[in-house]
Amino acid sequence: MASLSRRRFLGMSALGSAAALGLGSITVGHAAARGSDAAPAVVIGTGYGAAVTALRLGEAGIPTVMFEMGRLWSTPASDGRMFCPMLSPDGRAMWFKHRTEAPLASLLWLDLVNRDIEPYAGVLDRVRHGDMSVYLGRGVGGGSLVNGAMAVVPRRENFAEILPTVDAGEMYRTYFPRATAHLGVNTIDPAWFQGSDAYRYARVSRAAAQKAGLRTTFVPSVYDLDYLRREENGDVPRSALAGELLYGNNHGRRSLDKTYLAEALGTGNVTIHALHEVTAIAPEPDGSYTLTVREIDPHGTTIRVAEFHTRHLFLGAGSLGTTELLLRARETGALPGLSEEIGRGWGTNGNVMVGRANHLWHPTGTLQSTMPMLGIDDWSNPTHPVFAEVVPLPVGLETWISLYLAITKNPERGHFSYDSATDSARLHWTADQAQPSIRAAKALFDRINRVNGTVYRHDLFGDTRAFESRFTYHPLGGAVLGKATDGYGRVLGHRNLYVVDGSLIPGSTGVNPFVTITALAERNVERVIAEDLAGS
Ligand code: FAE
């Protein structure tokens, strides 16, 4: 434990000083020298799967280089803040956009939420693919910089149904506990929740759900809940209570740069290169790989394009990023052995958002913590399983709105094709495919509205729809475990090439996915290091 904290401390110091000095490369001690163009192992991306992989490679003594297309977020800008506020965003909010694209498009049909901004390497991306947009985190830490911090372990029977070839016993005995410990998962004190002004909104939703006979549950979090209490007491600067979430939290959030990535750097064997995008993968005759890497400045100008060599290549660029790299490699003939399964089995985790209007005598509060703590668990429903989280609407005004992110069981899957004109992966997903999710969410919220005499809000998503299913926070699949890869993420058709992220999961986890992605990465990398890298 002492060496773990020392490692974490060393890593966090390295992250802090690299940012202060304006360096894009972060390392502790002698780890793969800056300027070198080769390393025994490369990890693409710095999200959950990537961070686990880098830590375990570093611990095994294997010099490892990580490439992350987003920037490092670890020191304040000239306004004293690292991340910009949600209600007055600037370029730091989004990845090269001229205007913010928040999920909640309007209030009373007015676009009160979005603002014009300068294009910059901001922390949240919205990738548009026709009828489906995908929200992603960009930066050292990937999705952990912007997500709702809800750290949910799926029910065992649900996990076993989704990934039947994985030994569930081993996952629940070893890898889920390992993942939650390293991620710093904590759970709210129910007594504090009961008395907190900032969770009035969640208590109002809980009462409405319980009146309809539904079960509610607390949702574990990787936001530091001790810090949250101190925010409410006025002892520390506010973050969750200051409306910070989607564009990053200046305090309180246990993002990966404070956990797995800090530990990985602290091994002394891991180097992170921020603002470095891997654009192509090519095999060499000796079985190693050459990557093409584009380095940019935070304004998007290309600084250089260089080649980098490695023997073991781990793809942790997220469902969209990893799938695109592999699809491009297959379709351009660079990696001709890749299977037809690349690009298949993609899903939205059944995401749907919905808002309800409460009665005037049930105000939801002007102060709302951005960190969700409560879910309505109707996953046992035989016709329409739903796990609906109560999410905040932190606009600083009384709105009487209850807002939810519903996770549903949607069997529909999308797939990707390669578009040679734009050299990118194109998602094939139609609006119709979201209908099973909408039906399930509607069944649950009709029941709540009926019993409580309440109605849907139709003014939140830019038109008059009550159910928003045109975006997902939870993209999953594209290189599914046991189909595009073997049972441990080794990509079929090419040696020493691995998928380590959410692409492995076939479209659904039934709960928020990052704990599952983390635990699966822990399981897979343990096997891969033992069998493929021993003696490297
Ligand atoms: P991910 O975290 O997406 O990391 C991929 C990284 O690779 C990113 O940093 C990319 O910038 C980088 N990258 C991509 N392409 C390249 C390239 N070519 N070269 C270099 N770098 C590249 O991957 N999940 C939960 O469990 N609980 C929640 O409360 C929750 N809330 C969410 C809220 C929002 C707004 C969002 C966007 C997501 C949320 N999620 C939540 C989903 C969760 O963050 C997501 O499943 C994980 O981050 C996915 O982890 P991966 O390791 O797959």
C-alpha cells in the first residue's frame, strides 16, 4: 500500500510539473527517453482500458509509451481554473467546436445552454454519425475527465449473459474488486444524502419512483464524497456543487490521472505523450508494428508527423477510436488479416434521456450536485428492464424538472464501414434502432407519471420529443471479445496486437460501463503479460 501511494505521488507530481512546464510528454525518471522512436510496448489512448494496461505493463518492468490525442489537464489556466464552468464555457469545453453541443439542447425550447466558443483541444467531444452522436472525453484520462463518475458493478447474471465466455466467478472474486479499489470508488452516506440541499432533486425523484412501487438504489461514485461534504460545508472550493461536470471538474473528481495513470507513471516505466494522435498502424516483417503519429498544438496545428515502432501494440482508444484504427488498417490493406468482425457489435448501452415535470409543491432545488447518486432499478422487469439514473439539472434556477439517464436492454446493434473519401469509420445506426429503448423507458416513466399525476417535459431536447435517444454516453463494441479478438483481447489475424477498451463489450452492460471496462482490462492484461510478454 505504501509503495502504491508513493507511486501515485510520483506520478501526480510528474503530471503537475509536465503541465506547468508546458510539456506534452510526461514521465518519471528514466522511462522511455523523450525523443526515442521505439518502445517494447505502446498503448494508444489513456482511458480506462488503456490506463489499466499501462499500469500493469509498467509494474512488469516493460517500458511503455502511451499516445493520447487530447491534452493534459493538470494545471490552471490564466483565469485560475483548469476547466471552464458549464454555464459560461469557452474553448476548453469542447474538442475543436465553434459552439458547445451540450446534451440538453434547450429549456422552454430556448437555447439557453450552448455558447459560441473558440475551437481548441477541449475536453468533451461530440462525434456525429447521422442519427447517432457519441459523447467522449478527450485528454489524459479519456472519459474519466467528463463522465458522471457513476461506478456501477453489473449484476452477475447480467454480466454472464453479456460476456458468457468470461469466467464470472473470477471477475467478481478478483477483477471487479481490484478495479473498484484502484478507481477509488466510494458510496454516499444515506443520512447525509437525506439532509443535503444539493440532493433534494434526487429525493424528489426517489419519492415519485417509490410511490409507483419501484426500487431505488444508491449509485457508487468515483467523486470524492468526503470532498463533496466539505463543499457543502463551505470548507473547500466548490466543484460538484458549482455545476461542474461535462467540461471537467476542477476539484473532487478521481479521474484516471489521479489513480491508474498516476500509478502507471510512478512505476518509472511509462511515458505519456499528450496531443499525439495515432493515425495509422502498419506491420513490419519481423512481427513488430510501425505507427504514424501526428502531434498537434492545443489549437490544432500539426507540429509534426512521425513514425514510432513497437513490438506489442495495445489499442485503448475507446469504442470509436479503436474501431476506426482497426477498420482503416483492414480496409487500406495495412493489416489484411483482420477479421470481418471488426466494426461489428456496436451499441449505445440502451441510453435514453427523459425529463418529467414535478408539481409546484415538489421543487427540485436551485442547488444541485452534478454527481448523480441514485438509480431506479427495474432491471428485473421481465418485459422492459431499465436502470434509470436520476441526473441533475444544475442551472441555478428552480425548474421543478426531474431528469433521468435510462439504461435499457436494446438488442439492436450498429456497425461501422470505412469511408475512403474521409479516411474515417462511419457508423450505421438508424433512429428506428432506438425504439426498443424508448419503449422500455416509456413503460417505466408512464408508470411513475400515472401514479404521481405528473407529465413529461417536451422542451428539453431541441424539438418536442420527450425521449432523447439521438446520443449516447456509453458507446460499446466494434471489436468484440471472442469475435474480433480471442477471449483475452488478442486481435485475430495479427500477433502482438490487443484491444483493451470498451470496444470489447458487445453493445451493452446494463449499467454504466467504466467499472466493467476496467475490470475486464485487469483480467485480460494479466493473462497477456504472463503469456505473451514474459521475458520481454
Ligand atoms: P475512453 O475513456 O473513451 O478513452 C479513449 C481515449 O483514447 C480518449 O482519451 C481519446 O482521446 C483517445 N484516443 C482516441 N483515438 C485516439 C488516437 N487515434 N490516438 C490517440 N488517442 C486516441 O475509452 N460511464 C460510467 O461507467 N459511469 C458514468 O457515470 C458515465 N458517465 C458518462 C458521461 C459522459 C458525458 C460520457 C462522455 C461518458 C460517460 N460514461 C460513464 C462512459 C465512460 O466514460 C466510457 O465508457 C469510458 O470512458 C470508456 O473507456 P475506454 O477505455 O473504452
